Amino acid sequence: MSNDGVIALAWNRIRLLKESPVGMVGAFLVLFWIFVAIFAPLIAPYDPNANNMDALIDPTPSAVNWLGADNSGRDILSRIIWGSRTVLIVAPIAVICAYIIGCLLGLMAGYYRGWVDQVINRIADILLSFPAIVLYIIVIMKLGPSAINVIMAVIFVATPQITRIVRGMTLELRERDYVAAAKMRGETALYIMLVEILPNARGPLIVDACLRLGYTTIAIGVLGFLGLGLPPPDPDWGGMVKETYAMMTIYPHMSLFPAAAITSLVVGFSLLADGMREISLRD
Amino acid sequence: MLAFLFKRIALLAFTMLAVSLLVFLAFEFTPGQVARKVLGPFATQDQVDRLTEELGLNRPVIERYFDWLTNTLQGDLGFSTLYKQPVNDIIWDRLGNTLLLAGVAFAVIVPLSIILGIAAGMKEGSILDRSISVSSIVTTSVPEFASGVFLATIFVIWLGILPGTAPLDAGAGWPIWQQLILPVMVMVLYDLGYVVRMVRASMVEVMTRPYIRTAILKGLSFRDVILKHALRNAMIAPFTVILLQINYLITGVVVVEAVFAYPGFGRMLLEAALSQDVATVEAAALFAVFVSVSTQIAGDLGYMMLNPRIRFS
């Protein structure tokens, strides 16, 4: 598919979204955070890692620090704004990587069947038998906490799930007439998988990808909260809650605002996915 | 049916074996690190080598794996370097605590999700349906640590009627049942919406069947149509989904337990992982996989029994 095709398709989806109010709310929330992440250097009032000792005297929200300051005197608004960059860079990269691997494996399993399918399925089975959070913990424990390793952990958890979905759809689509026609034309297996089968599986995959961005945002937040995410001091929302949660009873604002930030982004992804599902059911 | 059961149990054994090998390889492929960890950074390479040999860690990895596997099968789960006692002495207590939490949460989630799912699914597209559906999407989208923060703000700081931690000792001044309320609320909020949507989808599907239309047309009250005709069939598909929640409730509670300092299985796994306590993590990972695969088998079996039209081969 050409680049223009992808843009036209995306635009078509966005136009259709107007018919789903829930989807519109989701799109608004997601676009809001994308905007914040892109213009973070322009919007953020302070350096997210700068310690302002004056703010420590009274860290509650004020005219100087609109959302207050954290336990190290850092401006919470600036940290939330910069934190949106962390999550909106890490989550899409992780999901795209998982999709590339998952689509390839799923296509191969569903198209070739036989022993290829058996091997891929067994490996997916084993990875799927781990509860996601346990797999996250093991991967990070083994590789160490960093942005790259968070991406690796998401790939380990998401790839077998994507493989399953793509495999199921490939099993169905490989019996279609246009696949038989392509085979008769003498197209290669790779061409058939990527050009004939994959584009026709896109509907459910787009909805799944959107939901998965939400899950991945949760996962990144959870890993940060558990101390397995990005190393300090760079802001990530889960880590911000972790650092200040012990002081909840005295200064609830330190944990509340980052918790609200991550919640609004995940809710955005989920509502957007629901809106798109609704539209795809209609056509 | 028996053949199916045997096949699934054989598959369970195979999966457990593969998982155990995977986990073992992940942590113990480079055994020099174990001795280095025990002796600290100031030990000489000579000392590290000697301890490695004493511990038998210089033997081939496959040999060590079989040793470890034999011990595990005999019930010896190894020694925890974090808690300074055998893994067996901690893991069962922690599991008991988690089962308590999971049991209470499960007892809330099942009836609530069935009621909400059926209420939403009996008239597709109604206002009731839309509001239940959208709110279940929203509640499942709130990360557990975030809903922990929100609920603690309301009930601990603002109203002051619940404790913010659940260490399960009565010394803190709060009875145990009150300590359980917030963790259970967080788990219910996170998990409920998913089950509600499954029950709803099944109910919507059942309500389009001809026999429901017949029941309505022959003048049965709406209440009887739902309770006597739709309910039973609508519960077949979500049964598996509900059983699979046990898996989340027992092994996925790491975050909830971390938020409320609850002395359970998930927090044990997290603490062990953070301090590189390999024996405990291995035991916990194996147990988690065991729970997850056996709930799947139980789900399949229950589905077969509920739905006589389906027979697996």
C-alpha cells in the first residue's frame, strides 16, 4: 500500500469518528497529550528536573507552581508535561515493534500451517502462560530498568497475543479467491502475505493496536510505579506516583496529578478504540 | 472427555517444564554472577572462582537444571537470599494472604458483573446499555496504582474512614476487614468492566435468538424471558472468562499489593525481583504459570459441561 493510501485511510477513519461521540472524546484526549508531548519545551514553565528549594517550604499548588511541587521541589506541571513525552515515545515504539514481529509470525503460522504453525504456536503458548505482570518483572529483572528494556518487556508480552490474532485471521483469509488468484499469477509467499492478506486484516488490527497502546501506557506506568521503569530523574508518570506515594496523607496532590494524567491518556486510547470498533461494525 | 483431560494435563506438564527451563536459563546461565553477588564487589576473582566451584556452579547448565528440577519436584524450592529462609517457609503464607484478597474480590466481581452485564445486554443500544458499557471501558482503563491514589484520597484523606495500608496486622488500629476494603475496591474496579463487557456481549447475542422472540411473542413477561430463558444460555460463554479472572486475581495482584503494602504473593515476587532473589522468583513464576494454565483447563472443562453441543477431541 502506498503512503498516500495510508494517510487517506487514516483520514477516512477520523472523518467517520464524528459519528461516535465516545470515540470523539477519546480522540480529543489522545490528541491533547500528543500536542502536549510535541510542544513540551514551549509549554512547560520550568525545567522538569530543576529543584526549587523555596517550593519545599510549601509544596502545595500555588501561583508559582500551578500543580504544586514534589518532594524534591520539582515543578509537578513541568514533570507531567515532559512525562507525556516519555510515554508517547516508548508506548508507540514498543507497540509497533511487537506488531512487526507479531504480524510476521502470525502470517507465517497461518499461511504455511504444518510444522511452522506448530513451532510458533508452542512458543506463543509458553509465553502466554505467564501472567503479563510476571513476565514484565522477569524481563526487567534480567535486563535491568531502562527505556529500551521496557520496550523489550512489552514486546515479550504483546507479540504472542498479536501473533494469535493475526494467525487466526490469516487462516480465514488464505482461503479467499484473491489469494488463489495471486498464487496462480505466481506471486511469492511473502507478497501474498504482506500485500494480499495483511491489508485485509487491518480493521480489527487497528482497533487492537489502539487498545494495546492503552494497555502499554498502563504497563509503562505500572513498571514506573514498581520501580522497574525508567531510571530517575527523568519524569515518567508512574515513577512520579512511586516517589511521592508515601507522602499521600500529607501532600496528596503530588500523587494525584500524575495519576490523573496517566488515567486520562489510557481512557482516551480505550474510548478511541471503542469508537473505531463501533464504526468498523457499521461498514 | 477423559482423553481431552489427559491431553490438557500432558500439555500443562509440557508447558511447566518449558517454562521452568526458560526461567532457569534466564537467571542461571552465567553462574559466576551468583558467587559475585554473594561475595560482593571487593572479593578477588580467585575467591569468586572458588565459591563457584564449591556451589557446584561450574558444572554444565543442563546438569544443574536437572538438579534444580529434582529438588523442586521433591518440594524443595531453594533458599531465599532476600528473606534469609527457605522459600517454602514464606511462599505458602504469602499465598494464603493473596487467596484471601482474591477470594473476597472474586465474590464481589462475579455477581456484580453478571447483574450489570445482563442489565446492559437485555436491550442493546438502550441508555442503560450505553452508560454501563462506557463506564466499564473507563474503569478498566484506570491503572491500579492510579485508582489506588484516587480512592485513598477520598476514603483515607478526605473522609478518614478507611486505612491507606493493609499490612494485615491488627496492631495498626484497623480491623482486618476494613484493611481489605480498599485493595478489593481497586481490584474490582480494574477487573469488573472486562467481565461486564463479556457478559453483555453474550447476552446481546442470546437476545437475538429466535426462541427469545418466540417467548416474547407468546406473551411471557419480560422478567420471565430474561430469568427463565435468556440467562442460562447467556452465561455459557462468559463462564470461561470469569474463571480466567482467578488467574488475574491471584498472580496479577502485584500492583495492588504494592500500593497497599499487602503481605501477599505478588509483593513477594516484586521484592524478590528487585533484590535479585533468584530462588524466590523462580518458585513464584512457576506457581503463577501453574495457576494460569490450570484455570484455562478448568475453564475449558466447565464450558464443555455447560454446553452439551460442544465436545473437544
